[in-house]
Amino acid sequence: MPHLIERAATGRAKCRGCGTAIAKDTWRIGEAVPNLFADGEGAESRHWYHPRCAAYRRPEALLQALDGSDITLDGHDALVEAARQGVTHQRLPRVHQAGRASSGRASCRQCRTAIVKDGWRISLLFWEDGRYSPAGFLHPGCVAAYVGTSDVIERLRFFTPDLTDADATVIGEALAAGVTTSAPAPETPPAAE
Ligand SMILES: [Zn+2]
Ligand SMILES: [Zn+2]
């Protein structure tokens, strides 16, 4: 069963990329996935995505669904380019949100040093058993080394809607510079929680 693109017949399906409903009559990407709960070999079901969420999260499915179709999506060329980037850089679809560290306890998956409290961090998701699960953090400056590209600000803004323009500028500079935005962690007692 190939991946497909179609107009949503109802507004009931939820997007696995962002968790919100896919509006009736808008384009949706249906990724064919093995059905782990069905009896018999080769059983498959579909996971649904908004086109932009698919470009960021399931780039192969988007590209395959569009291949040979004459469908033109909103922002078509940018979506295709984002998906191609995600195929080229296999870790890119893991990039999720930008936020400030709520504690100084997490360390960066790339450099293995601590991400200081209130410092910017980029959260990651791992694809496993047909879904994405939280899988740690990176310093903004470590994204390029981990992912293979630092061109992630558009997807960060998409998955972090409350990020301000000023925040995005600071994060964008740190991504490009390849350095962490945080000063070394001050000596503080462990949080009492
Ligand atoms: Zn979505
Ligand atoms: Zn790091």
C-alpha cells in the first residue's frame, strides 16, 4: 500500500505531527504503516499528517505521496525542499521545539555537557514503533554537529508557536554560530524537588 495524498473526507483525523485535527476537504498525507495489532502478515494502516507536518516529520512519505501527482500544495516548493532536507539529513525530522531549560540536570545529546538552567535548548523526538517519543535535548550550537545542518529555525518556529521574533533571532544566531548561548553553569545547590 503506497503512501497517499488526498482531501480529508471528514475533519475527524488527527495529525500525528502536531496533534491537531486535519480540517475537512484540506490535503492530508496518509503514511502506510505496518499494523502491529492485526493478525496476518502485511496488514497495514494509515497515519495522517498535515502536508507541512509530513514534510518535517515524515519526509519520505510526503515525497512519495507527491511523486507522479500534479497536486500543488500551499507553499509547495518550500515543503518539498524541507522534505528533501529531511531525507538528506536523517536526524532532521527529530528536531522538535526550542525552549528554556527548566533545570540544569539535562545534558546535551551531542556534546554531553549540561544545559544550564534557563538556557535555550532544542528538544528532540525519536521515531519508534510508529510514533514519536521525547528523546532529550541539544544546545542550539550543537544542532549542526548532530543533525548535519543548522537550517532548522523554520521548523522550530512551526513546532514552537509561542516563540517570539526576538527569541528566534537569538536562537538563529546560536544555531549558525555553532556555539552554545549559555554561560557556564553557576554553582548552585540542587533543586529541592
Ligand atoms: Zn499537523
Ligand atoms: Zn551540546
